[in-house]
Amino acid sequence: MKEYRTISQIAGPLVFVEKTEPVGYNELVNIVQADGTIKRGQVLDTSDELVVVQCFETTAGIGRDSGVRFLGETIKMPVGRQMLGRILSGSGKPKDGGPEIVPEKRLDIGGAAINPYARDTPRQFIQTGISTIDGTNTLVRGQKLPIFSGSGLPHNEIALQIARQAKVPGSTEEFAVVFAAMGITKEEENQFMQDFERTGALEHAVVFLNLADDPAVERIVTPRLALTTAEYLAFELDYHVLVILTDMTNYCEALRQIGAAREEVPGRRGYPGYMYTDLASIYERAGIIKGKKGSVTQFSILTMPGDDITHPIPDLSGYITEGQIVVSRELHRKGIYPPINVLPSLSRLMNLGIGEKMTREDHKKVSDQLYAGYAEGVDLRGLVAIVGKDALSERDRLFLEFADLFEDRFVRQGHNEDRAIREDTLDLGWELLATLPEEQLVRIDREMIQKFHPRYRKKAAEESGTSSATASDLRSESM
Amino acid sequence: MVTAVDLDAHMYDVVKVGHEQLMGEVIKIQGENIIIQVYEDTAGIRPGEPVENTGLSLAVELGPGLLTSIYDGIQRPLEVLVEKMGDFIERGVTAPGLSHEKKWEFVPVKKAGDTVGPGTIIGEVQETNIVHRIMVPPNLKGGVIREIRTGSFTVEETVCVLEDGTELTMMQKWPVRVPRPVTEKKNPDIPLITGQRILDGLFPIAKGGTAAIPGPFGSGKTVTQQALAKWSDAEIVVYIGCGERGNEMTEVLTEFPELEDPRTGKPLMERTVLIANTSNMPVAAREASVYTGITIAEYFRDMGYDVSLMADSTSRWAEAMREISSRLEEMPGEEGYPAYLAARLSEFYERAGRVETLNQDMGSVTVIGAVSPPGGDFSEPVTQNTLRIVKVFWALDAKLAQRRHFPAINWLNSYSLYLDSLHDWYDENVNPEWNRIRAWAMEVLQKESELQEIVQLVGSDALPEEEQVTIEVARLIREVFLQQNAFDPVDTYCSMAKQYDMLKAIKTYADRASAAQRAGVLTSQIVAIKAKNDLPQVKFEKDYNVLLEKIYAQMEAEFTALKEA
Ligand SMILES: Nc1ncnc2c1ncn2[C@@H]1O[C@H](COP(=O)(O)OP(=O)(O)OP(=O)(O)O)[C@@H](O)[C@H]1O
């Protein structure tokens, strides 16, 4: 293989090389430093004389005396069942002292788009045990649902709780977790790794770690390696895979850095104009395929710079993902865990996974009514701040109290509290709704009210003489 | 993007790039350099590989077989692609838009000796429950028919021969970037009935009209577009998923075949053509998808059909233009979009319209575009340039969506410029009272928003008695009439008659309330009338008249009792 010593320019992560043979776009490159160290890169631009190489590692140490070899192939990743239980670097090299991965297959990491015609509709309810998710923002298998958070908020705890508790009630199918960290701190790494080890989750997990002090450009490949692994596990080995990507904000920063080094015309707030398309090539790699047993469900975490949901990173993400779970600083300050603000949160696939035969027939309406009631109560808080509680009508006072109750009982729960959808979450919802006048429950039809409203249930129980548990008997237990 | 040299090419010619023959389009010619936008991923393509010019511009195949199909942005049938290359979209595979093998039963409507011109309908094919009318392509000059055949043919076989020897098949090709000709554009004066109360009731769109639905993520663009695709009384629906989610298209694919047209009882899928170029499919094909869709829509219009086209989302289309333009290193305009953004948008919406076809029939293309403004900020270029063109604006509102008021269309910011031209239609076809009641409802909502400002300062108890009733009536209009659950089997579609009945019931309460007030009844008692509590339930009842009568009777009784007390 020919080695060129024709580096003409180095700028940030980019290396410009003059060459004579044709080199393909996206081909893999080895850069050999004078001291023998080999660094990996990828062709970004290619013309008759010049090639632009994006180096995955730091360009420190690369100089005009370094050699460049074009490997004649695009990035292919070795994948295999043995990856389960392994910890790999952000570029896929073993980091746990274990052996190299023996490949069952080598796959292109770019990942082709799933043909929409081949997709199957996700409709299987995943119970996370968290009421604000299961009850009001339900997750289904094959969905991509990110957590929009802010720095210093407990998004990692939430993600871990979900990874621990997530299950399809009644199912015993094989599952796996693929975890990819991009630019997280050592401390965060410990938090994740300890939890994985403590709970035995590591056995079913493949971990990719790109830490804060690892090269930023490596972050561009890390999520793609993770998703390639996930697709292999799901669509060739029949696993139900939960992919956790954290922190997508660091990924986007790396993207911006490369854009700047290429002197591209920047888009909104300095991020590349193609960031939507680029993010889509990550987020869209989730779903179910007709005739395949496995699934890829994506849970990515991103921290909103300045808690601003209109910032390009959460904004473009929200346009691609199937909803979002928003973590709120205000609820966190009030000491509520998990501080999930349901109002801006959304699960778009919720309707597919809930209802009769899946969760319960009243699920949708209870959720809508909880939303409406909470939104109204939260609005009234603003009014109370101006006119005082006394100026409120009786009806308004009830809504105000409802909002407090909702946060305290429905939102708040323990780190290890795993609530069942019907008995815990939905019945709790009814219990809270019962504090509102019945005619205010306009989102719920008569039939449902008569079947599920605690007042009627109690009556029914009394009439039949049994002492079956009514909703008001249920308390959230462990805190 | 690929640059070719030594290629004899014209702008927008379709070319085949490299050993894998990837499809691309010439988008810039600079001296010797021909710049090509490739519709597929270009990883691994090396300088020196061959480029071949087809000499044709990007065109779609039009003929029997379009309905129920799902295509990518350049009309490759996704179903065929699954057969050819599996579950993932690999590159270098081509497939014709129409099946060239399938045979269709052709029934002529013209006979030998008849004279036909461009656009003349010469025969029919029962494609689904829809009759596909076969036309002389608009770019042929026509003539006298020498022979016309009856029977089973593929789309490539000749069904008709003219005296000058011209052979006609059931398929025509049309370049997507060129509008198909019509005899004359007419004024749109018939509403497109959508079954969505806030749209039909407050902000209607006309057949052949244009509308935009801008909104931040999660506010309901897709759900609204899909509701329109399902329930609007168009005869043909073209739905373009442009740079959006794969799962959304799958949802349409699984859901539509199970749904029935509420008017004809026929499966909705049979009138639908889907274009799906999801966000992770190549950007160049995304740019083309909108043209592919509108060309198919125009083709059905030319048969004399009312077609409606949904484009979700035009912002992703604009972004595709921006990505391509920035790779060409063109001088960027506002926010990096190319300077020709406004022109492209208006050219696209200009292809909508109610027309007299070349065959002298009436047909229409209604265009409804979703817009996804960054950060939900309507002042950005795509929203602004779109609003300058379209006649109907349905403004989605994150605040409403957050409290699950759906459809989250803001009734204060939205507008329809078709109200005047549709006035008579409503008079004749719904109820002579309709236009008045509609105006009344808008007034109440307007008034409520003014009152809300006062309430925010002093609390609701401080409002004058009369205004407290207004607040209650406005609440009913919002919660009963405007809110509509797209996922409830009954509420998802609301006929014009039901819309009228619902609004009329609210108005009756309002009228009775002010009469009672004048007679000295306490406001708190008026607001406490129980009969109206059942109004929301009307939405979910199929045979709602029984319930509505009960409500009227109870309302009557309650008001009478109040007056007597
Ligand atoms: N008419 C409606 N009835 C009930 N629910 C609705 C309605 N409209 C929207 N929703 C709810 O809002 C969610 C988001 O709607 P939708 O997917 O249409 O948003 P969007 O504006 O298209 O977002 P994006 O731009 O990100 O695609 C839906 O999943 C649904 O839960």
C-alpha cells in the first residue's frame, strides 16, 4: 500500500493531503507519525490532487513528516455476540483489558436508512415504572424518545432507573442495552459503570466510552458504532435493544468544531446547516422491521444549553425524535424526583401502545385529563402570585391544589420505586382526579367515569359487599 | 456532490455516476465542470469513475399503478426496493415508478375517427375504486384516431394510434420541475371539507386553495396533515413525507388501508399516493420529493379530479435546498437559505389551483404545507416567505399543545382568506344561519381573549356579571367545539351538519343565558346550568341527536325553573 508524505496543511482535526491515485469519499485513512504512532481518519473530500482527511484522534503529533495511507475501504466495524458484557472505547477498541472482538460480521457504520415500507409500527408498551412516563408519556418498543435536560439535573439517574426497570410486562424475550457515552466526565462514567455492575446489567450490555478528555472528533463515530452494534443485535440476533446515548450535546459540539475547521458557512448559532440531516442519521436508527424479532429503542440524553428548549440542539432533536421527556430545574429545586415536567414532554407513539388489551381502556383519557388539570393549575399559580388566593373561585382553588398534589404524588417517586401501570400509575391518577368536581372532567366520557372514578368504584364495591381495593386505598410505597 | 468533466450536459439532466450507476442530477455548469447532485450516498466513489448522461431531466412515470403506491423522493417504489435489496435502502438500485408488467383493463371512450388534442381523455382503467382516465399527453399535439384498442395491456403497450402514426400508451412521462398545462385557472369557491371543526368551522380552505400549518415540534402538524389526508373530501390524496420520520410513514401505511372514506365507505388507501423520503434518506431526493408529489397531483387533476396534497414538511425541503446550495458555495441569503428560496416556494404553491383542464373538465389541486420553524419562531424565512403566498394560515401553538388542547390551532392568530368566496356555499349547503353563527363564535373568542387580560390582573370574580357568562360560553366553544380528538373513532371526523348542530347548541345556551340575565337571574345560577355539562359528550356519540335533544329539553327545563324562582 502506498504511503504518501504529502501533507500540505493541518487545521484542527483536518489534514490536507496531496495524492496521485484516486481515493474514495469516506474511505478510511491511517496517519503514521514519525514516532510510529498510527492515527485513524476518514476522507471528507476528494478531488484529483487533494484529499481532506478528518482525523478521529487529536492531530497533536501529526506533522508534514507524517505518512498517510489510504486503506481503500470505508469504516467497517467488527460485530459479534461476544460484544455483550464488553466495555469499548469511543472508537470501538477494548477498554476493559479483554481480547479484541472476533468479528462475526463487519458492518458499515454509516447505517443505511430502514426502508419505510419494511418498518413495522411500534405498538408494544414498555413499562418503565415511572408514572410521568408510563402514565402520561408512554414509551413503546422501537421508539426514539430522548431526555431533554440541563446541566446539573438528575438525567443520568432517570436514565439508569429506566434501564433498570424497563420491561414489557409478561415478556421474557432477550434484551440488551447498548450504552454510548460521548464526552461525559469520569465521575459520570463511574456513576453509570457502578450501577451497571451493581445490578448485573453489564452482562447484557455493550458499553462505548468517549470521555470528556478523549478527542472530540471521535464523538462523531461513537454513536454510529453503538447503533451499528444495536442493529446487529436486534435484526440479526433477535434482541430487544435499548440504546442509551449520552450526551448528544457533546456530539453536536464536535460536529460544530469540524464544520468550523472546514470553514463551512455556519447555520443557526454556529452549528452546521446540515445538523438536522446528520442528527436524523443517528436518531432514525431505531424501530422495528417486519418479520424480525428484535427491536431498537433509543433513549438519548441531551443537556439544553442554558435550559433553552429552542436552542438548535434540542430543537432539531425534537423535530426528529418521537417526543421528548423534559427534566425541569424548577421541580428539581422543589426537591421532586424525578423532576419531569409533563407539560412540555410528549410521547408521540403513546397512542399506539396504550388502551384496552395493552394497558387499560381509560389510559388515554386519564392522561389527557391529568394534563389539562395540571396545566390549568400551573396557570393559576401565576394568577395567584398577582391577585392572591382569595380572589380565586372555588373551582380555581381546586385546580390549584390539584397541581400541587399532582407534583407531590404523581410526579414524585422513589429512585427504586417501580410502579405498575394499572394498579399504581393509573389508579393514582384517578385518585388525584377525584379531588376535582366531576363535571370538570370533560376529557373523560361518562362511561369511563362510571367505571373507574373512585366514587363509583367504591359504590360498586360496597354494593357487591366485597372489600376489593379501591383506588383511594393505594398508596405509593417505597420512597 | 460530484464534479464531472468532459460531459455533454444540460442543467437538470439526469446522469448515472460511477461504476455503481448512482442516479444524479446536473445542478450547476461551470465552464468544463459539470456539478452533479447525487440522489444516493456517495461513500467510496473515486475520482476517475465514469459519468453517463441520460440526456433527460428528472421525470415521473404517470399511469395506472400510482394509487396505493409508496415512493421515495425520485419515484422509486419502496415496496419494490424491499424486494430488490432488503429492509435497508442500499444504493445503486433503480426501479421504474410503475410496474411495466402488470396488465390493466383499458376501456376506450373515444373511437376511430375522433379528433383528440393534448389532454383529451381517450379511455379509462378501473385502477382501484377510482377510475383512472387515460389522456393524450399534454406535450403531444394530437390528431385523428386511426385505431383504438380494448382489452388488457401493460402501460408500455400501445392502446391507440393516431392518423399520423403517433402511438399512445397508458403511461406518460413528465418532468417534475415543469407545471402541467391547463386551459384556465378558476377562482376557488367550494370548500374542501375536512371534518375538522376548527378548520371547516373557523378557517376553511377552498378546493384548489393553499394553506400552511406552521408550528414548533410536537404541536400537531403531522396529526393534522394526516387527519386531512384521511377525512378531507378530495377524490385523490397525495401525501409527501419530506424529511420526516420513518415511523410516521409506516403508521400511514398500516392505518390507511383499514380506514374507510366516511362518504363513500371505500378504503382510504385506494385514493392515496404516498411519497416518503424520510430525514435519513438522501437530501437530494428529499429536494426532489416535493416536485414528484405535485406532478402526480397535477396529473390526477388533469383527469378532472379534486386532489389534495399534503407536504410534511416544507421546511425540510427548504433545508435540503440550503444544504445543496451551501455545497455549491452559492451566496447565502437569509439564515443561510439560498436567495431563490422565496421563488421556489411560490412556484410550488402556484401549482395549486382550481382549473379547467385541457379536456374541459373542472379539477383542482389543494396544497397544504407543514412548516417547522426553528425554535417555533414564526419570523424565520421559510414561515415568512410561505405566509406571503398562501391564503390560509393555521397557526399551531405550543402552549395549547402542552395543555393537550388539540388541534392546537390558535384561533386568534389563524386566518382564512377564502371566507368571502365560500360564503354562498355554506349558505346553500350547510345552513343559511351558518355564516352568522360562525361570526358570532369568533366574536366570543375574541372577546374572551380581551377579558382574559383583565382576569389576569384582577381575578375572574371581579368581572361584570355579563362578561362572566361570556367567559363561560367561550369555554364551551373551546372545549366542546374547537377541541377535537383525532384518535377517537367518532370524534376524528365531524360532518358539517354535526358541526352546525354543536355550535347551534352552544349559541342556544348563550342566548338563553342572556335572556335569563335580563330577567334578573343570578349569573352563578346561569353558569351552573347542568344541561351543558353533557355537551362534550356529543362529540363522542355517533347518533348524537338523541343526546342533543335531551340536552335541549333539560336546558329548557332548567332555565324555566330559574325564571320562575
Ligand atoms: N387533533 C389531535 N388530537 C389528539 N392528539 C393530538 C392532535 N394533534 C396532535 N396531537 C398530539 O400531539 C402529538 C404531536 O403531534 P405531531 O406529531 O403532529 O406534531 P408535529 O407538529 O408534526 O411535530 P414535528 O414537527 O416534530 O413532526 C401527537 O403525537 C399527539 O399525541
